[in-house]
Amino acid sequence: MIRDIEDSAAEFMAIRRDLHAHPELSFAEERTASRVAELLEGWGIPVVRGVGRTGVVGILKRGQGKRTIGLRADMDALPVEEHNRFDHASRNPGRMHACGHDGHTAMLLAAARHLALHAEFDGTIVLIFQPAEEGGTGALAMMADGLFERFPVDAVFAAHNWPGLPVGSFAVSPGPMMASCNEFTINVHGKGAHAAMPDQGIDAIQVAFQIGTALQTIVSRNVKPSESVVLSITQVHAGDALNVLPDSCQLRGTVRCFSVQARDFVEARMRQLVQNIGAAHGARCDMEFKCNCPPTTNHPAETAFLQDVLRELVGPTNVRTFEPTMSAEDFSFMLEAKAGCYFMIGNGDGDHRHAGHGMGPCMLHNPSFDFNDALIPIGASAWVRLAQAWLSHEKM
């Protein structure tokens, strides 16, 4: 690790815990963004606020080098009631840093200060503090606000803590790291009737049940076994009375997959089944399919470059191959626009949990989660070494 980053670990732990105690939801990160901007400005780093509503961009430029790199950290919290009772637990009811974005922000801040104080690079580093990763597509908002036109980069990188991966280790793979995130809403319009006289109506609930069962055959019988797809119905809404067949039923859910082609195929097949099953029963059906974000797909050359940097930092055995997950990440939009890589940093198995933690496991999106502060100097050192190596390397 980098010595002065290790020496300042307690300072950045305090920053991280302050952010944890004041979580803010997507596009409401006013205090967080101001804190980030003020710290960067205090270290002499030029800052642009309000990129993508509440995003912050810092620009570190040294020398005459033309190479550029973007480093991204997410800032938003989740609408979760925290179960922890330690001193830095959330002070904002119903809001919590249950995914470690407070730690991601602290790691990039620690790296930023080191880079600002030690001019050991030649080129431009764009520090991207992104809002609204948790379902708000903050990456897309920053890009729509001209992120890469106003702050050009040759490549962009992002990291996420990963529970269960040992502290001091990293995991990354070329190609898909996370799945696309898509949501659907199916409305079945039947004909209401007395529950004792079903022949006088069109039972929207029964039609919806048949649609739900049929949808599961898409993955098991229509998608190639080598293609990973998850289709889950997560909500069913219908009816208000026990003795009434409602005239409508709604199904909602999510589709996750690793390729755009698989996503488009699943959507088309879903529409066929919904329309045909509805028609077979005399019901009218409609479906909305929303693509929230594409797969998070790492670029091979940039991934290989990052792996070399990490192996030099922590040793080859501590840089592991990541098994893709069906979770989603809106950094995928940035990877569609620019070459780059998304990687994981080990958050450990929960040994950092002391008095005041809730009973649940220290997993992402869990009300008892807490970021492991031991990661801050490791992650910050990784950011510094990556930026220095990238800016000193000849173009690929």
C-alpha cells in the first residue's frame, strides 16, 4: 500500500463514517456532494458541481501529457431502515448506506488527495462522483449532461466492495460482470363477476396465472442453456373482495441477462405469450417492458491492464477471477460509451463487525451492512497506482 495513504487511514475512516451517518437517496445527495466538493477544493482540485443534477467532477491535471483516465465512485444510499446501533449509524430515518457507497466515495477521496499532493503523473485524471446508482440511472444523467464531452477520458474505471471476498484481494473478469436490469408490467383486462358465477365473467386472475406459468418456459425451453437469463415475477395485484372476480390483474417483475440479444429475444417471446394466452381466454392484455440498464461488460484490453496493476499492488494470488452476477450496475452506461473496467474489492467476511451491528449478515442491501474501513487505504492505493500506470503507458 502507499505509505501516506495508510498513515491517513483514520482521517478518511472518519469521513466515511460521517457520510454513513448522513445517507441521501438518489438525486438528493446535496450534503454528500457538497462535502465531496469542499474536500476536493480544499486540496486544490478544480471542481464542477451539479453534473447530472447532484454529481461532482474533479479535474486533476499535471504536465503536458495527453492521456486521460476517469475514476468513478457512487454516492447515493438506499431506502432502508438501518438496524445497526453504532455511533455512525444513519441519522436519516428510512435511509441507509447499505451498499457501501460511502466507502467507495471515501476511497476515491483518499486517492484524490494523494494525487493532488504528489505530482507523480503526467496527464489528466477525471474524478467522477456519481449520484443515483441505486435505480436512478445517475450515470446516464451525468452522460446526458455532457460528462464525457466536457471531461474527455480515454477510459473509465469503477470499483465496488464485495462481501465474502477477502480483504486485500480483488476480483475482475473481461466481458460481462453484471447483468442487464429490465422490468416489466403485464395488465390483464377481463370481465368482473360474482365469485359464485364465474361463467358470467372473464377471470383475469386465472389468465394471469397461466401467463405467469408460461413465462417460466421461456428460460427453460426457449433460451439456449449456455445463455444465463433470470425472469422473475415479483408482484401480483388484483381484487379487493373475497366474493368478487376482479376485472383486472397486474403482474410485475424483472428480467436479467448478460447480452442485449438475449434481452430482446426474451421481451419478444413474452409479448407473444401474453397476447396469445389473453386472446385464448377472451381477455385483453398489454405489457410494458422497460430496459433500466444494459449488462456491465468489461473491455478486454482495459481489464488486462487493470489486472497487471492490481497484481503488482497485492500479488497475483490476490487478484481473482470474478464470477458474473445477475445483479445490475448503471456504470454499464459508461462502459457502453467508453472503454474501461468495473472490478470488485474484497469487503471480507464480516470480521470487522463490532458492538452495535445488527444481527443480519454483512451483505449488500442488508439493514445490518457496514462498509469495512480497512478497504479505504487498499482501494485508494489501487486508484492511485492505476491512474499513474495508465497515464504513463503508451496508448493501446
